[in-house]
Amino acid sequence: MNRSPDGFYPAVEESSSVSGVSWGAIFAGAAAAAALSMILVLLGFGLGFSAVSPWAGEGVSAKGLGISTIVWLALTQIIASGMGGYIAGRLRVKWANMHGDEVYFRDTAHGFLAWCVATLVTAVLVVGSVSSVISGGVQAGASVAGGAASAMTQAAGTAAANTDSNQYGYYIDSLFRDDRPASVSDDAAHGAVARIFAQSLANGQLSAEDRTYLAQLVAQRTNLTQADAERRVDEIYARTQKALADAKVKAQQAADTAAKVAALTSLWMFVSLLAGAFFASLAATFGGRRRDAVEYVEVDTYTTTTPVR
């Protein structure tokens, strides 16, 4: 091999002046990985929606859906990233007279860079596509439950108007309490009882005056004695306290479960992304070796065709 005027061999001089990054191959692999990843994610969402049923006891369970989602995301990362890394390694520029370790490092770097670009592109594409798909499903479900939701909202609004429209309603009711039997409507009696219960539950206990007044209201409408009415008030108030405590426990359990699910989901997504980066780098080295093993064909019009490596 002839030397150049400056004393270096042409191959060495070219390898020292040309960048070792083939951005064209990286972007090609990233585009393939992003497109394949988006297709697989949308397929997974479609399979998930088809497996979920709004009826109790039908369809896949929440635990099964979570496990299948994690497995599908991992497979999506492995398949898409591996394909992108292989394409990036196979399409990269061939490095002449390069040490094997350097070629291995560059192939690995090309696969990793292709995975990085594909991950960023997929994060943008999948978020937009999946959000549109989910919004369509949510709107369909909302249209089915619209009647029930509006009825519940109207009932809740009526109850809130009766109990929460005036935060001083409990104290105002106390101004007009009378030990004598009073003929008030059922709605007025229910409103007064609701305000007393709300105030007592917030304070943690039912005062003796409120207990006596509630027993009088109950006795007027049930023909019970004052003593029996007081026992009924104590029983109903204890059941109300238990229901409130159970609701708080369920809310805390739901919040704890949601936090654990979010933590596990983030952890497994992290593991899936790491697996994608690994397989992208590994596939790039394999694609690079296949690229270097390609035999080029020289065509001479005067001689026979000979393969050249």
C-alpha cells in the first residue's frame, strides 16, 4: 500500500479524519424502532380493551391485565429496539483497517444511539396516538353511563343544597329547638337530622342535647318512647360512625394500592427500557458483523465476475 505525502497510509488517514458515527444508519434504525414500537403498543391497547369487560366477574382480572401489560411492554421494547439496533448496525458505514474492539464498541454505540432516538420519538408518537384512542373509549363509556351519572349528580346536588348550602345551619337550627312536640315536615326533619349528624361526626361525638333532640324527633314520628328513641339514636349514630370509619379505611387502602401500582409500573417500565437498550446494542453488533461479512461483487466487462470482500 502506498503512503500519502504526509507519511500516513490512506486508510489510516481516512479513519482518523472521518467521524465514527453514521447518523444516517442511526436515524434509519430509530425510525424503524419507533414505528414498530407504536404499532405494537396500539395492538396491545386493542387487545387490552377487548379483554376488559364492564360487567363484574367477566373479562380479565385487574391483576391479569397488569401482568399482561408489563409483559407486552417488555416484548415491545425487545422486538422494536432489537430491530432498530440491527438496522442501524447493518446500514452503518464500513470501517476499514479498524481494530475489532473498536468496531464492537462503535456498533454497540450505534445501537444505543438508535434506541435513544427511537425512545424519544416513540414517547411523542405513542402519547398522542394512545391518548386519542383512550379518549375515544372513555367517551363511548361516558355516553353509556351519562344517564346514571346525571341522576346521581342531581341527587348529590339536592343533598348538598340541604346540608351544605349554609355552614351555620346547625347553629341556626339550635335557635328554634323546642321541647314541645312540633309538627314539621319530613323534609325539614331530615334536613335537621342530617346537619346534626354532620356536625357531630366532624366533632367526633354526639352531644347530650343533640341526642335528646334527635330522640324527640324520632319519638314524634315512630310512636316510640323517649327511652326507646334514644336507644335508636345511639344505634344509628354508632352505625353511621362505623360506616364513616370503614369509608376512610377503604379510601386509605385504595390510595395505598394506587401508590404501589404506580411504583411497580414505573419500576417495570424502567426494566423494560433497559432491556430495550441492551437488545438494541446487541442487535447492532450482530448487524455490524453481518455488514462486514458482506461480499461485494466486481463486474468487469472483459473478465468474469469475482467476489471481493
